[in-house]
Amino acid sequence: MLTALLGATATVLAACGGSSAATVVEAPGATASSVSPPAASSGARPSVIVTYPVLGAVVKDVVGDTADVRVLMPGGADPHEWTPSAKDVQAILAADLVVDNGLMLEGRIQDPLAQAKAKGVTVFTVGDHITVRKVKSGEGAEPEDPDQAPGADDPHLWTDPLTMKQWVTPFAATLKGKGVDVTARAARVEADLADLDSRVRETLAAVPAGRRKLVTGHESMGYFAERYGFQLIGAVIPTVTSQSEASARELADLTKKIKAAGIPAIFAEIGTPKATTDAVARDSGATVVELSAHLLPADGSYRTFMLAIATTVTGALK
């Protein structure tokens, strides 16, 4: 059954989402040519561009109303595959500050970021200010690919509140260099992230140690697993990027692992091929559980986002 699905799976983009384009939200009547120049020269509040929504949620918490924050990618877009529009590029070039993940998450935005840096735009790369998790042996679908080989950087840093906390103070210092002092707000955000970590731990306490095993859509829960004592058993698309697909052998091996470990749930993410996931679930006896590991909730809150992940994992595994 799994072999028959490979042809269909090959045409499905498997990962953080399936969108390849997005539009920056502009003021009524705005066009690519009317995007405001850097605020430092106009006297307006500084403009901060953030690449993807989960990162943007914490940036907004730090910044508050001291700057204008705009997120480029829409909710559910795959940051590995998302391509900026002409308006997006113009917004990047006109910004006072751009915040990106780095770690090759936003693969198709590197050229505009290079242009922005050459133009003098400050780019704050979150990956430069955290303890980067490394890909472990057996996690990458194609170990010969440098992005998937053991020791490669894992870009999915947002599933751990304490990792997110690490870049807040350096980010506040960068803003201060732009004339914006958010020292007090940053301290509150750091305290909130530490409290969120405690809340996540409390929620996950209901999961016995022997059941702390994760099978996911693709390898995006590494930071979460390492922080909270879970083992990554495998993934339907076994790669930290979205540019791969599982072979029949890999899917068969995954099915065997699920059966052997008695894992009750497969956590499907946005963009994971449904037919493939359902087939693995049927053959292994596991249940498919939807996990919003890349999509902010309706309130746009990172706290709500992380608590929802913890609640979903706990409900499926306890």
C-alpha cells in the first residue's frame, strides 16, 4: 500500500505549509512604489519586517507600539519554499530592521536579505543568538545532503520557549541602536517565556516517561523534544527541510518502529501528505493527530501556540 502512494506523494509539498507567495499587508492605496522609506529618515516609528508569523508574535510582544511590525509570510506558508513578491522585496529594502530566522529556514529570501544588507538595512538573525540544535544521526532523509547530515543546524527553534528567550535581550539591544528602548518590555517577555516553559512542563507532566516518543509529519519538533524529554522516533517526511519525500523503504521502516514502540499517535503537520500519513497510521495501528507546529492560533499569541502544542501532545500520548 505504501509503495503505491509514492507517485502521489512526490507531487505534494511536505512540510510547514504549501504556499509559495504572499503579500505584505499595506495601508489602503499603498503600492510597491509607495512603501515608506526607513523611519529613521522620515521621523515616523521605525519599521520592523519579520519573515514568518511565529517569530513575529514574539517580536511584537517585545516591540509593542514603539515600532511598526509587519510579518511577510501568511499563516500556514512553508518558510522553506515561500517566495517573496515584488512588494515583499520592496518592504524589506525600505525597512529599518529585518528579523529573520537564519539557519537556512527562509531559503528563497536570501537574495533580498543580501540586497538589504548591501543597502545598509540592519538584519537581526535569530539563529546567531541562540544555542542551535544539531540534526542527530538518522533524522535526515538524505544524510549526504549537507542540510540533513548529522551535525547540520535545525532551524525549527520556535518549539522551545527557552530557546526563543535567548534572542530577546540581543534583539532589544539592536532596537536600542535604532533609538527604541524596549528594555523593560524585553524583561517582561523573557519572564513570560520562562513562565510559559513552566506551564508547558506542567501540561506535559501527564505523559509517562515511557510514552514520550514522537512521530511527526517532518522533523520539526527537535527543540521541543530535547527540552521536554521526548524521543524522536521518526517522521513521515524524515527531514528538517521540506524539500524531500519518503521512500517506500523509509515508510516501511517507520511503520515497524511505530509498532515496536507501541506509539499511539502520528502528529500530522501542515503540508504532510494526508494519504501517506493515513496509510502509515493504518498499517501501524496509530491514530493521526493534527498538530499546529507552524500555524499561530486565532489570537496570534505565542503562549497560546505553545500551550496548544503541549495540550495536543499530552492528550494523544498520556
